[in-house]
Amino acid sequence: MNSVKKFDILRMFLSVLVALALSFLLIFVLSEEPVEAIKNLVIGPFSSRRNMGSVIESMIPLIFTGTGICIMFSANQINLSAEGAFQIGGLAASCVAIYFTADILSPLAALLLAGLIGALFSVVPAILKITTSASEMVSSLMINYVALYFGTYMLNNIIADPRASSASYELCPASELPVLVSGTRIHLGLIVALLVAVFGYFFLYKTKTGYELRLTGVNEAFARYSGVNIVKVIVSSQLIGGFIAGLGGGVEMLSPIYTRFNWTTLTGYGWDAIIISTLAKNNPLYVPFAALFLAYLRTGASIMARRTDVTLDIVQITQGIIIILVVAEQFLSRYRHKLIAREAKAALSGEEVA
Amino acid sequence: MLQMNHIMKIYGNGVVANEDVSLELRRGEIHALLGENGAGKSTLMKVLFGIEMPDQGEILLKGAPVTIRSPQNAISLGIGMVHQHFMLVPSLTVAENIILGVTPKKGLFIDRDKALSAAEGIAREYNFDIDVRQRVEEIPVGIKQKVEILKALYRGAEILILDEPTAVLTPQETDELFVQLVQLKKKGHTIIFISHKLDEIKKICDRATIMRNGRSMGTYEVADITTQEMSKLMVGREVSLQFEKNACRLSDQVLLRVRNLTVHNSQGVLKIDDISFDVKGGEILGIAGVEGNGQTELVDALTGLNKKYRGEISVKGKDIRPLSIAQIRDLSLAHIPEDRMASGCAGNLSIRENLFSNQYRSPEFSGKQFLKMKAIERRSDELIQEYKIKCSSRRQNVAMLSGGNIQKVIVAREFSTDPDIIIANQPTRGIDVGAAEFIRQRLLAFRDAGCAVILVSADLTEIFSLSDRLAVMYKGKFAGFFTDVANVSEEELGQHMLGIKKAEVLEGVVYE
């Protein structure tokens, strides 16, 4: 079976390559200066310290939402509320950071509240599912807009700074997460994010609750038969996933990138988390790598958009194709079957010799 | 008539179901396809019926090579199949089921009169005594099977595949089926009869192709071969179905007590009708019956999977109604489920992760929050060895294993807690003889050690050879109960299974 597993990994890389190739093709069709555009897309992120920094910096929120989604998806709870949890986590952290100015305590309190609010937010679809059997996928999609509009309501009515246009009062300087690498905006959040990914891995693969969660995700009937409390799994997976996504929103808000809360649209990090969990096969340990790849692509695309006539949207297309190819089980399935058949035959003749 | 040469079929999970199988049919014969469960009979027939594509080999129909891509394709070539699990629409009438898909039409609408007469016509032509106006949901299993056969004949089947047709039938219904099959043969139809019951094959088949481990072991004239020879070819060695069974040593304690158990399913249909019984330590209570007579519901209630029952169930004197499944398991109750893939394992997790799903909570394998991976791995390796689970490593996904080995994983897990009560639902269904024998021996060993065992099985030989007491379920009741299993004949059991004979008084069901 070994070569089949290798093949599955290879297939993932191939999906990414095919998606990139198709995007390049599109650039050639659409752009007046395709070579320049592709050069910026691919090499752009390495072109300066600032650009490299921006790759790392945009990877941070992706690790949070990606890990959160991995945990929820591992339990086969297709809860897409990471988007809203991130948003509302950012809002909660801002509120704390505006009014509570104590050194060290301010960011800690802000982040803790961001996580808790995110957890409470993401558990709503879980509770609806348990009590009314509403599909968590549908209700979590809808509830994201509650987070968005609650945020804009707060922004316009409660924390609005009359001197700024659609932005909150300034967050207190004490709450800002320190920069780690000078000349960039890479901040302490990176460490937190990596710790969260490692925590996610240990939680899913080394703890009792994580085991119950994966058991339920693979075969709920079997988990129930084994004595797993399914209700507990549904709730805990979404509480933890939501906490992590909310924490991510808080970290993002307290990073040097923002000085005020000003989100009036959804950030999209929750959606990106789906492609990340797909690439990472729901294992949080691979999430930072997937996030790095996506961040690199994003940074490259924005450099390309700034310097040439190709717009940022091209990356959305690339992402879409990657997801379709990775998820499409039939992609290269004939070749996969041949590989399996060959191994099985080899095993047969091996038995005969022995 | 038909030749299948050197067929090889490998499934997507790497299981080689057919390695090198050849089959040759003559016009107008009943040809037995004989082999243990898992030998590859069903796979070969799926290849012939276009459900699976072979990885190697060729099919010749009347001398000409054909590629069969789909069941529609097979039907148009004159091949019909009656599946083990019937493919009928319960809410439609017999006639509607027969004409389904090849419906006579009047404009946009179904021509009902024509449909009815067509269905009646085909039933008459083949001497099938069926009322085609009845709804399928109202007719018994034996008739449903006849409808399936008529359906295939109506579509012009010359070659008829019957996949274990007698598995769901009582002995009486089986006899009736055989009469019909002989008639079909006389009309020139060719029948492939899949079975692993030797006496049935002796009774009606002309030739037999024997399969073992995905290979054909040759084709024989049934008249020239003894059942002993057939079973030897099938299994590869002599098997004794009689077990060395020690005398039953009952303990004093009633470990499982059931009183007035009544269960309705989610549609409100009565599935268990006021059953009471006791099981003591040191005995095996066998539960026989045609599938669907309440066995599944009984097991679900006993194991806590279904709490919507009336009556009382107590395990070791404790009422299980308020207990969670985990708490019931903690009373030292093990459960081998009926459908191993649906609820017995997590196919996409490793063997190791499947082996401790019922005991990861115990202090041996976990602390407050963390799993003790070392202990788990050590135990997994021990169990894999002890139960002779064939695998490349403990990290292999369970879905990659053969049916018998998956069952061994389940049994190893359930038995490794050293249970006091075992509820085994079809513990050896669809697995090879070696594994089945192993599991049966284990069940007996647990019984001898003072464990209370409930064995639900469709395999009568298994029921007869293991049970100390024997109940027959029919329509949610015990239609028969025997304390002296050795003196019960298969015919008698069959009559109880069919509901022809019903015991008025059930002696020895409860210990009081």
C-alpha cells in the first residue's frame, strides 16, 4: 500500500501544479505582459525583506482558522462558522483593547475574550443540530452574516470614533503584539499560531477527546456503538474549533497591521481555512505548510496586481481548481487503480515464491 | 453457451477478489458456483452482470467475445440476476415491479391492462402461482424471490444468476424454489446457482464449479463427486463442523434478564412482541430465525443502542435503561455487531485505532486526558498476534483487510476486555472457514469460563453446534424454544422459523 499512499501525496502536488499551470495559461490569455506578471507572481514574494515578511504575516490568521476547521472537520462536523468566529473574535479583542489599557493584561484579556466569544459563536450551529437536527453546514453559513452585521453595528454605533470614518477608537498601545523581526510586521502572533497548530495535532491524535472526535468523524455509528458520547463530541469539537478561530481574529486585530477595528466585510480567512484543511488532510501539523503556500500565492498575486495588469482574482481561480482536483476522487483514479492492481499482483506472486 | 476465462478482479482497496477464475456454462443446465464466503463467487457474478469490470480475462457469449459494461448491457445480452437482497419497490404491485423499466405505455401513461396481462402471462408461462395484483410489501420472502425471477425472465434472460437464493428461505420455501428451477431448466434456461450449501447442490445441480480464495478449483459433474470431496476442494482441508463441546456448567447468577420486552421501530411497526428470557453464566443461548423477525431490534435493545423499548432489561441485576452505552459496556458486556462495516469498525482508521475503541477510557490506556500510546501499541501488537490478524502493520487501515480479518479485529477488540456477557450477532457471517472456526472456539471458551453468550445467527449449523438453549424468533416472538438442542431436527426448526409451528408454552426460557 505504500506506493499508493505516496501516490496520494503526489496527486496533491500534481493538483496544485495543474492549477498553477491553468492560472498561468489564463494570465497568458488575459495579460498584455504575461511574462512580467508570472515573474511577479512567482518571484515577487522573495523580492524584498518586506515582501517576505508579508508572506509570513499573512500566514498567521490562516493557521488559526485552518486549525479550527481541521478540528471541526475531523469530527465530520461541516461547520463553516470559522469565518464569523474570526470576525467576532477580532471585534471582541478590539473592544477590550480600546477600553482596557493595562500593560500585558490588556492583550491577554483581549485574546481570551476573543477565543471565548468565538467558541460560543461556533457552538450555536452545534446546538441547533443537537436540538433540532438542523444541518450545521447551512446554519453556520448563515450565522456568519450575523457576526458581520453585529460587527458593523458595533462599529457604527458603540465603538465608532467620530473623528475617523468607519473605524473604531484606537486600540491602546499596550495591547499591540510586539514585532519579532525588524523591518517586517511579523509579530508574536506567529508563535501563538504555531503553538495552536501543535496543540491541535496533540489534541486530535494524542488525547481521549481527540480520539473520540476522529472516531465519530470516520464512522458515527461505530463511535456510538463503542460508547462514545456523540453529543459531547459535536459540542466540544465546535467549541474548540470556534475558540481557535476566534483567537485568530483577536491576534490579527492586535497585530501591528491594525490600529483600529474597521472590518466591514468578512475577511475570507474562514473560507481559506477550507482549502487549508483540504491540503493538510485535516491534520493540524500540516496546516502551517498549507498556510505558507497559500500566503505565498496571495502575496505574489498582490504584488502582481500592483505591478501589472492582472488582477488579484486570478488566485481565487487557482484556489478553486486546487480544491476541485484534490477533492475529486476520480482524478487519476484509473492510474491509482492500476497501481493498486500491480501491488496486489506483486503480493500474489510473492506469496507463491514464499 | 458462456465462457469466462481467467478473470481477475482487484477492488479499489487492493483486495484481490478473483485471481484467476474460469467458468464454462452449457445451455439448459443448473450450474453450481460453490465456495466459502469470500471465495469470490459474488464478485465473479458481478463481473458477469456488468456491475464490476474485470482487470484481466475475457468473456465469450455463444463463442463471441463480449464486453459487459453495465447491468443494462448484461440484460440485453440475455443475462439476468437475482440478488441476495431483493431489488423490488415495496409500495408497487407485483405486476408493476415486473414491468418496471420495460413498461408498456399508452401515450404518456402506463398501459395498466397491458402491464397486468403481460405480468400474468409470464407468470402463467412459467407456472408461477402468484397474484400479480398484490403489493410487494405484503408478500412473504419466498414470493418476493419468485417476483425477482419473473422480473429477469420478463426481460428475456436466458442465463439466470441466483446469488445464494436459499439464504433467506425456510426449508419448505427452498423445496418450492427447487421445483421451479427444474422447470426453468426444462424450458432451456441456464441457471447459475451460487451457494455454499452442499446438500442443496447435490439435490438440483448438474455441474459445479468450485472456488477457493479467488481461484477456480475445477468443474465437476455433481453426480460424480461426493459432498466430502466438494467440501475438501472448497475449504482446502477436512473440516469438522462438530465441535468438541464440554458439558454446560451453569453458574447460579442470571447475568442477563429480560422481561416483557416490546419494541416498535421508528415507523411504529411492532418488531418485538413481549419477550422474556434469562441467560446465566456458562451457557450459550442461540437465537435462530429468518432475518428481519426482530433479531436486530433485540440486540439493539440489549446493548443500549435503542432505548425506546417497553419492559425491562437488566444486566448483572442492574436495569440498563438509565445507563449510557459506555456504562453498559463497563458492566463487562461485549457486542459483536451484525454489520461489521456499518457499526463494527472505522474503516479509514488504522487497526490500532480500531482495537481499543471500547477501552480507551480504562486507566490502562489513558490518563486524565492523554492516551498512553505505548501501552496501546504494545496491546495492539499482542492482539494482532493472538488473533492472527493478517496485515502489513498495526498502522494499516482496517478497510484494506479482508472480511475475515476485519471480523478478527472486531472480535479481538470485544474479547480483549475479558467480558462476562457476549452478544454476538452473526459473528461469522461472510468470513472464511478458518476465521469462523477460530471465533466459534473462542465463544465456546468464554462459555466454559463462565461467560453468558447470546448468539444470533442465520447459520443453522453454527446455531446447532454452539447453543445450549435455542430460541426461534418469528414476527417478534419466540415461536419455539428448546433446552435440548441435540434432539431438534432442521425440519422442526424450519417449521418454527416459518411460523407454521408455534410453541404455546415456552419451557425453560426464564429461570424462576
